[in-house]
Amino acid sequence: MKEVIRSADPRIAALIARQATQNRDRDQLGLDRISALLEAVGRPQDRLPPIFHVAGTNGKGSTCAFLRAALEAAGKRVHAFTSPHLVRYNERIRIAGKLIEDAQLGELMDRVLDANEELGASLFEVNTAVAFLAFSEAPADACILEVGLGGRLDATNVVEKPLVCGIASLGLDHQAFLGDTLNEVAAEKAGIAKRGVPLVTQIYPSAIAERIGEIAHDVGAIWEPRGLHWEAGVRQGKLRYRDRQGAMDLPLPRLPGKYQAMNAALAVAMLRHQSQIAIPASAYGAAMGWTQWPARLQQLHGGPLFAMLPKGSELWVDGGHNPSAAQLVADYAKRQWTDRLPLVLLFASLQSKDAAGTLRPFKGIATEVLTLPIDGHECRTPRELAHLAESMGLPARPCSSLSSAMTALAKPARVLVFGSLYMAGELLALNGPLPD
């Protein structure tokens, strides 16, 4: 699975190009290459602060953001490794709260790529080694690792003893690597479970929960499922959380969508099912208001692309790119966007994604779909996507770029850029604000 990454910094761009000449068998998943690469650079994974390891199909990035906000609200220094980035490569690595600087990123990439000449590790494996090196050389109180793909064979899964693991919502995505059924997906995600380590999970259909429970039992993990050992729900404008330690009423997160409240609840549960790092109750409430996660139902209030829209329009962006994410966003639209402002979807999709399944939840909600390419990536053509949308009863027009789509609208609309994190990143790069 080719990951296309570019950088505006010439040195970083050259290093990314250098890695592309090294990589062999880019579709090979497994821990052999990342283990060998980390061994070659001194096993930095052995020198990380306490680790929060998060997997899931949707919501794992938001869960990581809530974890970081709560830990920082408690006065802790936090490293974070997340993916993909939206605009700048540096977004993937946050050292004690700050994005890695270009100079340090370049120096560490040089070191890792020197060690990678004979190994041929993938770019994500190189990213992981760079992050672990950066984290091992700077003091912090906690380290958050977001799984890149799956869990069992993901490069981040070389960590042997995380403090706590979590699994967010599950859905079908990356079927070529993770399987065609939710049971297979669940087994891959549950592969991050470790002996003696809490594995905190959401509510899933019974067969999927049973599969996760089996894997947790087999490896000796401490399974902490929602609905049994902890509970959360939205009632009377509050996030109501309860576990063995007691109950808390928290403000709803600033990130829109009921599903974000459940992502926040998972982060709370992960923090409360460990005892090494003390988190005061006030930090949980602060995290609900502090957490930011760009391109997750983010409303943009200005910028050059926004200015091209008819007066009275709104501009939103969400990086969702699979049917389960689309259903969550469509449900939010039905509940919250109840005025007469028409919803126009600016849609793009990689070839590897289920474009029909991602469009389907918007039938009867979106008044029109403007289809777009994804520059530099193997994507479905705008014309192909427009035909697909039309066949589903969604009026559609192909457009050549984000700017041409903005100017194609003659009347005020609520515009939602959706279907690809790459396109979401392109929007933020052209319009702002840049993720920080």
C-alpha cells in the first residue's frame, strides 16, 4: 500500500525520496523489519515513557487527542505519534507537546535511513523509528502511540509493555490487509493486547466483543470493555461516565458529534484504568474543552477558498473515508443541520476505498455532490465518482479542483469537504488554518 508523502522543506523532501529507493515489498506487514531497524538504531522503544497505545478503524486519532489534552491539563509532558499528517510531515511527531522541528526531523531521518539501507523498511516503519528515537531523547511523562494500520502487525506494536491499550470504534477499511469481516478486523486490532496490560474497549456486537475477549484472555491482557467494567453516555447535555472508581459528569467535548463524546469517554476510561499517572478530576473536564483534532467535522470561518463561496455559505471539512465514518457524519448532519441551508458534498476517494459505501449515507441529505481528484494519489476520477453518485440518486458534477468546486456554486450552501484525509489536508493547506 503506497503512502505518498511530500514536504515543502527541501531536506525532508530529499530524505523521503531517499527512503523510496530503499523500500522493498511495501505491502508486507509484520514486525521483523521494524524490529531490525530499531535494533540498528539502539532500541529506542526501551527508553520511552509510559505508553498509551490506541487502535481502531475510526476515532483512534480523536481518542489520542483527548488523551493528550487530559494529560496536559494534568500538567504532564506528552509525546505523541499519530498518522497520517494533514499538511506538514512534522504533525506526526509531537515531542513533549510541540511538533518536531525540521532540523531535528532531518537529523533523525538521516540516522534511520542510514540504518535502513540493507533492511528496506517501509516509510511508516521509518516514521515509527524516527518517532521512537525522538521520544527516547527527550524527557516526558507519557507517550501516546496511534496504530497506523490494524494493530497486530503494525510497526507501533513492537512496544512490549504499554501502560494501557485502547480500541476505538470498528468498521471495514483496508480489507486487503485486515480482512473482509468485522471479526477479522477486530482480531487484528486486538493484536495490540499485552499480558498484564489493561485493554480498554468500546461496545461492539456480541460476536465481535467475544472475539476481542478471546484474544485478550489468550495473551493474558486485562480486558476492560465498555458496558461491563465502565459505561458512558450523553444525557442532559453532559457526558456521564461511570466505572469502579465512581461516576463523573463532564461537559460535552468541543469536537462536534455524539461519537466524539464516546471517543472522549474511551480516553477517560484508558486514563482511569491505569494507576501510574495521577489525573485529577478537573483535568478530564478541561480536556473536553481543550481537545482539537483538525479535519474532524471542523468548520472553517475564513480563508481564500472560503471567500470564493457565495455569501451566507458555511465550509466544513471531515477526513472520513469509509462507510462507518460516513454514517456518523451523516447522522450528525441529520440531527444538527436542520435549517434550510442545502448541503453540498465535495467528495473524493482513493481507488482502494469503498466510494459507494461512503456516499450512500448522504442520500436524501446532500442536495448535490461535486466530485474531485486527489492530487498525486491513486484516486477515482471526478467523472467516475459523479457517475457513481448519479446512479445512487445523488445529483453530481465533476470538478477539477477545490477552487473550481467553490466557484461552481451559485447559491449559499453548507459545503462539506469529505472522503479523503489527503483532500482534507489539501483544503487546509490552501485555505488554512494549518494544524499545529
